[in-house]
Amino acid sequence: NNNQLKMGKTELNGNKHEVSDYDGTQETIEIKEPKQSVYILNCKNGVVTIKGKCSAVTVDNCTKMGIIFDDVVATVDVVNSNSCQLQANGSVPNMSIDGTAGCIVYVQTEAGEAVEIVTSSSTEVNVVRPGKNPETDDPTEYPIPHQFISKFTDGKLTTTAVEHIGV
């Protein structure tokens, strides 16, 4: 019967933590060494917390998922997903959001402001930063339009159009 829900699983294959097929669960991944990566596939209605510094995070075909992570060495990729929230508690140099409807990126630290966010074929992408004084100031939300590169420069999010060169 193809309508049966698969049982979710979390396993380490080589250096890749694979989290797949969960519905409504909270998983915590403990990263033991920075060359480990995390691949989250076909999950919905849950939260995955990644503790420690990892090489990369991929979120693929997920719906209504929250992904919380510390430091990422290379990139965070979100592909073919809906209504996802990413929370960067440390540094991440690059994020790629592709084919995704509804993605909120919470950049929690100054180290996170170095991120470059590339979006493609995605809608409703927003970046949120805490207020100058998180106790009293409201967070600031920055919407990202289609086909642009967005990154923090001197504490402000700047957005420029992607340049398509030559064919």
C-alpha cells in the first residue's frame, strides 16, 4: 500500500547525518566533527536542531519545518520546500534557497551577518534580525524578491540583481 506513511529515520552514513520521512517530530543532531553534514529529506511539521559546527545543511522537499543550527562551514541549501524556518545561531557563509515557497531566515548573531543568500524560483523569503537591544527593540524583517543576491553589509541587508552573463 503506497499510502502508508514511512517511518522517519535518523542515521549517520559516512560523514552525512540523514534525517528523513518524519512528520511532527523534533530531532537533535550532535555534530562530532566539522566535516560532517546534515541532509533533511521529506520531513514535515517538525523541528531539527543541529548542535555544533558542520560542513553543510541541506533541506530537501520539506514542509512546515524549523531548522536550528550553530555554525556551518560551507552552505545551507533549501530546495523544493514550503513554509520552512531557518535559525542561524552562528556563522554561515552561504545560503541557497531554490524552488521554495515561504522561507524565513533568522540571523541571530553578528557573525551570521556575513551570509550571502542566493534565491531562485522562490517566493515569500524573508530575513529577520533581532533589534539592537533584543530585550526592548522589535526584530527587523527584510523581504527578498526573486532572482537577487542578498547579503549584510555594514549591518544592513543589501540586495542586488543576479547578473546573467553571455550565452
